[in-house]
Amino acid sequence: MPVTHTNERPGTRAVPRHYPMSASKARQVLDLVRGKNVTTAQEILANTPREAASVVAKVLASAIANAVNNDGQVQEELYITSAFADEGATAKRFRPRARGRAGRIRKRSCHVTIIVARMGEPELARLHAARSTDGASRSRRVAGSRRRADQQSHAHKREVAREEAAEAEAAAAAVAADVTLEDHGDAEESLETDAGAWVPESPDAEGSADDEPTDDEPTDDEPTPATTVADESGEETTH
């Protein structure tokens, strides 16, 4: 059974060597994008919160650029055929520990390899069908969003017009009330003016005027003057 070696796999590749990261950390991210089309892989890497995700995204961008510029491929038709990480050289460092011992520190590195190639005709057909369906559904969503926005805009305009009409009616009612109050005040002022010009005498006033004593009539408090009458005998009698 023939065996395909790593360097004999078909496609366009990009390989950064001796990157200061352990191969196990890079493999965890490579497992997420292996076998995906390049667009989906880029979206996955952009939303992966790992340090290796940025490294793998740069390697993938380099492989895509190599395929487009060197091999004349179309970016939308590429997918990741292979993605793996090999262990590189390990730098050994030491840290002093207790009782004269030394602790070993291993600074690992890795070689990340990403290979991209053109998808087959069945996969391309399915991809185009899915994209057309997505485009149609997106068009429907956009049309629905616009329709809802128009309805909300019309409803808002009607509400504003209703509020303006209510405010106008309230203002007109207030003006009419002010005019009515002014007319009533003018009428009361005219009545008061007419009443001040001529005031009829009341019967009580006439009765009080008749009851007042005059200078000719004596009052009860004043003494009656005495009159002198002469009798037949010639003697005067005082009454």
C-alpha cells in the first residue's frame, strides 16, 4: 500500500518554522479548522480566544496568498486539506532550586504546516447552492427588515400627527376659554359703570329721611317752650 509522505501532499502550503510554542497548543487550534473552507476557517480563528489562533490565522493567510498568486487559484474555492504541527528544537534552561539543585525549563518550539487546495466539483456545487440559498434568505431578511422599518416609520408619523392635532385642539380650547373670560370681565365692568352712574333710592332710605326731625318740630329730648295765656280776670297763667 503506497504511503503519502507529508512533503508529497498536493496543494499549496505555508510553513513557519521554529515558532516559540509547544506543538500540543498549536494542534488544539488546528483541529478546529482542518477540512474547512478558508472562509469558515478564518471566521473560526477570528473568534477563538487562544494565542495559537492568531499564529494559525497568519499561516492560513500566507497559504491562501501563495495559492492565489503562485498557483492562480480562486480564494473562495480553497479549503484546508491538511493542517498539522511538528515539534521543533527545544531550548533547555535551568533555574536554581533548594539544596543546590537545579530545575530544568524546556522552551519548546514547533513547525506549523497548513496546506490548501481547490475543492472538488461536488463540493463546489454544494457550496454555490448553499451561498445562493443564503443570498436569497438574506434578501428576504433584508426586505422584511425594510418593510418593518417602513411600518414603524409610518406608525411613528401617525402618532406624531395625532399628538400635534391634540396639542392644537388643546391650544384652541385654551384660547377660546381666555376669550370667554375676557368678554365676561368686560360685561361685569360695564355693569359696574352703569350702576355707579345712577343709583335708585330705596324705600328704607325714604323712610329714614321722613323719620329725621326737622328744625321746626321739637324732639322728645328737647323741652317744650312754655306758653302764657291770660285769663278773663286778667291773671296770666303759664302752661
